[in-house]
Amino acid sequence: MLQRYSLPLVLLVLVSCQTPESAGPTLLSPSDLPEYEHVLDHAGIINNWTEEFYHRGLQIYRTNCFSCHGTPSIQGTLPNSRQFWEDPFKYGSDPLSLYNTLTLGRELMPPQSQLTPQEKYAVILYIREEFLRDQNPDAFFEITSSYLDELPRGTSFGPEPAQNTPWKDMDYGTFLMRTYEIAHASDGSKGINRRGSPIPNEDFRSRNFAYKGIAIRLDPGDGGVAAGNAFVLFDHDLMRMAAYWSGDGFIDWEDILLDDQHNIFPRIVGDLHVETAMAPGWANPVTGSAEDPRFRAVDGRQFGPLPQNWSHYKGLYVHGDQIVLHYTVGRARVLESFALEVDTLLSRTLNITGVVRPLVLHAAPDSVPLTVIASSDGMSSGVLRQENGAHLVTVPRDLNLKLIYGASDATSALPDDLTQYTQGGPPAEAPVLESPILPGTGEGYTADVLTLPLDNPWNSRMRPTAIDFMADGNEAVITTIDGEVWHLSGITRQSGSVEWRRIASGLFQPLGIRAVGGDIYVNSRNQIARLHDLNGDGLTDYYESFNNDHQVTEHFHEFAMGLQTDEEGNFYYAKSARHARPALIPQHGTLIRVSADGQESTILATGFRAANGVTINPDGTFMVTDQEGHWNPMNRINVVDPGGFYGNMYGYGAPADSSDEAMEPPLVWIDMKYDRSPAELLWATSDRRWGPLSNKLLSFSYGYGRVFLVMPQSVGGVQQAGIVQLPLPDFPTGLMRGRMNPADGQLYVVGMSAWATSQMIQTGGLYRIRYTGGTVHMPESMRVLEGAVELSFTSPLEEASATQASNYQVHTWDLERSRRYGSERHNIQRLRIAGVSLRDSTVTLSLPGLEPTWILEISYDLIDPNGVAFEGAVQSTVYSY
């Protein structure tokens, strides 16, 4: 974080004069530079610095510098690149010298011509503040007023930096699933409430959302849906064609996981040609009614899918750029596809089979010109009628239909037989990308970096969210938050490279993946999808909707987290609650079980805020983490009992009693100093190949990029635990999920950075945490006794050090749970250590003042019998002893 200084000290990057240290050969000469480089007002740029520059520099470092230079904890792909945090600078470390190196290039460092002067200065600021000031002070050049006075004077700041919009530049594929608002260009602001505790609900009853929207590009061209200019939106909650629009831009990209804006949702942009009401796209197949029977929330809106016996979304076929939707209406099967006709005419083709009674399609408002073309049996007449302001299309029996939206005298071909697009298209030659493996060098446990293919044809930001292994463990599948699934080969290699293939895209913020018997299941906000390769090319041709009971609103915070299976084949995931708002839907803040056949979803527990994943314990019970926020004074790890309520009064079905006694207590509260945002837990199931922590419980930190050991204890049926960080450097991205690999017995973790993490240097990461066979210095178990705590370490301790009370500090403090966000630390006390004893590798601290407490912290500074020093801290919650 940028510190606050007096101006001569903080504004340290933007210079352009020559110093003796900066002399030396460059790859460009000054005459090669654009004119603005010769007339820069460096002092003026310095005088206009804000903290925004630091954060801009962070972003530039992530995208332009990290892959080669790395960080103190993660080696870059070019090990001989400058290690800013420890290396001297060959050509000088003053701001001018750094700027000249970026501008002109030196040795292996190419000129960064793609960066504007302000962008170069921003990344230099970031390097100085993040790596030099504290970690490499000899290289930190202090700025003085005389130094600033020596800078060349100019009249320009250079060109304004180009807007960095990686969310627009990415190729998501031909379709993208998300929640979209349908609106005209003339519509006003989104009218989102942003203040209040809780934030009050808006009146969105007249607004048009496709909560489970599938946006499909219609026009030809590269770049996927984001680069298109004609689109159709299908809503698979209501089984309606929700909108058809055209123009540049696609959507406004306002989304927490797109442009990083909070409390927002994306809206379509362009010319809206067709819009349908938020109502069932088909009449009830039994009664003919159009009345919406779904759950109605307290704000008057309705959410969730239609009943399965009315209509049920089955999946989506991909055949080249052709997208075919698959769903049922009653007992009839529907295949549906869209295409552009001449001008801006939209054609909608439907193949309906298995019709047992007449069906009625609500096609569009009657203000939209509509033509119906039926299969060549004279059925067109009588199929279309107008009623109550809408075009209704009757389907009396099995029929192929084509609907033409828009006025035109042009003729159109008969409707296609869409079954030809349901077998997989011609096998595609998908690119295979290679990324190097960078072995770690630590003792005990070390982290190998399996680098991401950041240079890829789709401009993917590569933000991994979940991982699982295929049966033999040598192949893996990974999801990214931007909707992709990647297949990896060679993941167990010790060196060399990993091969990556993108096998699926367009999914809705996937945060869980499970490989079961050769099938790949992906959990997203709108569904659990099962991926099918129909033509043997390894790519997904059919996105089967295995389960879509998910209830979705437009709220940015309601992620569907994780995906696990039990021995019976049931699936489990957690659904987040809304941020700072009461729940709207029954699934807000819950743990959910999906039956093994995908036909039924059951809420098992409530009261969660943001349970980032789920873990199934060896005994079949569950654990989830949760995050600090309203009604959560700090982060928590929960052992979940079915039917339990876990504290978030903004979750659905919260009790009237908001007291602590009305909620299930966590296994352990986790203070913000240890983790600001815990992710999923994992049992490190291994046949001892993973060393002393094999078969122990781990917790991954999205907030700080750490791995913790969780040390549970049961005292008379009361469960409590402590946590301790593994002796690994913080990772440069937030950690999300981990799996133990059955092939090599090692731990593989994936992560990303977005909202609510401090680890922002790298947008994502894939790491193998490997046991080297060396000594591990850390506790592996903890027991709270009456007036004492036992810590058992993984390796022997030097007795004199281990029994010296001054080598330990013990503190306790309380938290306060309330509607406020988080909690201060209350009643902080340092406990007296009356004595320390050592038996084998177990230390017993005598603590006469120990009582049940929200937080117990024990820090230690010890040495082993070989004189190796190590330190750490255990943080726990104590209910009983």
C-alpha cells in the first residue's frame, strides 16, 4: 500500500534526467522515441500524483512484469530477471534510471513502448513502494527537492493511458451465461440503493432481467460474443426469448467480476429490437395458463426456474458457431436456435417433438412484426394469433417452426432440422498451449509454480477458481471465474511444461468442478453443468444442465461456491447471501445438496454469508468457511449440522432471535490478522507421501494467499480448533481450492485475485505444494486443557529454547457480533505463562488465567536441535477444556 509522505518523498518515479549510474548501452536511442518523450513535464506529473497511480502500477506489474520478474515468494519465468526486492540495480535505481530502462530497453529488458509515460511511472512507483522501500532499502533512492529541480522541464504529460478493459477484450465464445438487465439506451440510471444498514430493496418490479440469461452472438466474426454486434438473449428460468438487440458494445460490462464495480449488474447496450415480458415463454402445458407460479420474494419479484413439469432447461449444443438450446415443455422436447436473416431480421427456429396436447408459445409483443413459417405441410395458417397484446403461436402436434422477427418482403427458407447440430460438429483443432513448470526450492514443503498460459488466443485473464483430477491424476480440469474450463496434461511432471486446452467457455462464474467417472461437472451460479464431447476432439459440444434449481437474482454477491460429492454420488455446494441486504430467496446463505441424479435440491443449513466452498469430512459431515461482514464479527470455520443456523441474520429464514445463543458457534473464529477471506477447506488425504501433514485438515486463504493447518479438538462433545500457517511464503494471488493428486500424493491449489483479497500481484495461479522430505517446523496438533495448552510439533525441538517461557507470548481477546460489519478486538489480555514443559515434540504451556475465549493467540520463537530458528503463531477459539 502506498504510504503517505511529504511530497518530495512520495513522488518518486517520474523523472527524466541522466545520472551517472544510468549510463550504458540501450536498445533504442533517444531519436527513436516519439516527440512527446522529449517534452515531458516530469515534475508536473510528480506534483499530480495520487494513490491511484500506485494501484495503476500494481495492475501494470501484474500484466507486464510479473511473468518474468515474479515476486519475493514466486519466481518469475526468467530467473535471471532483476529481483527487485534483493538485487542491486546495474544501471541505477533512481527514478530516472528506471524510467530510461523501461523506455529505451537494456540487455534482456525490451523497451516498454506499449506503455505511456504515466504508466511507466506508475509501475516504477509500485516497484519502489512494494519491493524497494522495506525489502531492498539500499536500492531505494530518496527524492529531494534538488533532485526534482534537476528534472528536464516540459509541457506535456504524454498521451493519456489507453483504457485497460481486459473484460471487453476476452473471447468468451459464441455465448455467455450471466444475469443481464434488458433496457433501452434512453432508459435512466440503474437506480441501485447504496446506503443503509441494511441497504433497502429497490422497486425493480417493472424492470426486465434475465436472471439466467444466455447471450448468443448472431453475426459472424472472431472474438466471441464480446466482439459481436447482433445478439439474442434467452432466459432459461422462464424459457423465453428475452431480447434481441444490435450495435457495438454488447453490454455495459458493469459487474464485480468484469470491471470490478461493486453492487451493480450488467445491462445490454445498443438498439433493442425485441423485448419480451418477464413471464413464462410457454403457457402451462396442462392448463394453458400463463400465470407465473414461482416463488415470490418480499420485494414482489419472482425467482427461480419454472416447475419441471411445466418447462425444464436441459442444456445447450455447440456446432461451430451454431448454438442450439434444448429444453422441455410438458412432455414435449424442444430444440431452439437463432440466426440473422437479411438486414436486421431475426429468425428463431424451433423443432418440437413429443407433443401430446397443443402447446402455446408466447413469442413477442404484437407490436413486433412476426411471421411464422412451419414445416412444409401447410401448417402456417392458424398457428399465429394475437391476444392480450402478444403474439401467440400454437403448436398442435410435432412441428418444425421458424419465426421471423421484423418487417420484410424477403422470403425465408423452411425451418432447419436442428437435430443435425446435436451430434457435435466437425472435430476442431483446438490450440494446445504449453506453460513452464518452475520448481520450488524450499525445505520441508515447497511450492512449484505451474505457470498459466497468459499469452493465449482468447485473451483470457486466467483466473482459476477450482481444480479436480481425472482418474489417473496425470490430467486435471480447472475452471476460471470468466466462464472457462481448461484441460491440463502433464501436471505431475517435476519440470518441463504443462499442456493446456480450453475445452469449455461461456459459463456463469464457475466456482466448483468435479470429475466423476470420466464425466466433468461444473458448478456455476445458474446450474451444475455436465460437459459432453460428442465428436472426440476433446472440446465440449453439449453443455448438459445436470441441475438448474439454482435461484438467481441480479445481486453481485450471491456466488455458488464449490462442488463436492459424497459416497452416494450426491453433490454439494454453498450459496452466498446478499451483501449488506436481507435475503430475497430461500437459497441465500445456504448449504445445498443435489441428488445423485440431479433431480432434487435440498437446503441443509442456513445463516451463511459467503461460504467459499464446502468440505465433506471423513465421517460424512460437512465444513464450510465464512467471511467477516454484517453479523459475522470475524471469519469462521463451521462444522455443519443439518438444519443448523450459522449466524448471518441477512440469510434466508434467520430466526427472530439475533443473539449468539441462537446460532451454531463456529469451530474457530479467524481474526483478520490471519485471514481476511477464507476459502475452501481440504482434508489432505495421502498415503504419507505428503509428509507429516498427510491426512490433516487444511484451510486456504483467498484473502492473504496462505495455507493453514486446522487443528480440531473435541472436548466432551464440544468442538473447537486452532489454526497455524504452513511455513510457505504468501502466494501472489488469493487461493481458492485445492485437491490432493492420487498420482503423486501432492497438493495442488488454484487461486485468483479479484474483490476482497490483498494478494493482487498476479491475476491467478496454479501451484503444487510438494513435500521434499526435509524437516517441517510447525505445530501439527493442539489440545486445550484446564489451565494449559499443549502444542505438538512435527519435528524435535531444542529443549532449552522450547522450555523458555520468554519464547512464547499468549494473548486473548473478544469479538462482538452485531449488524455492523465486522468487530473491533475487545478485552485484549496478555496471559501469564507460569511454566513450559517439553515431552518428545510436545510443548505444554501452563496458563493459570486461561478461560473460554473468542480468540486465543500463541506466538512462538524457537529453534530445533540443529540450531535452525523458526517462528509462528497459533490462533484458536476456546469453548471448553
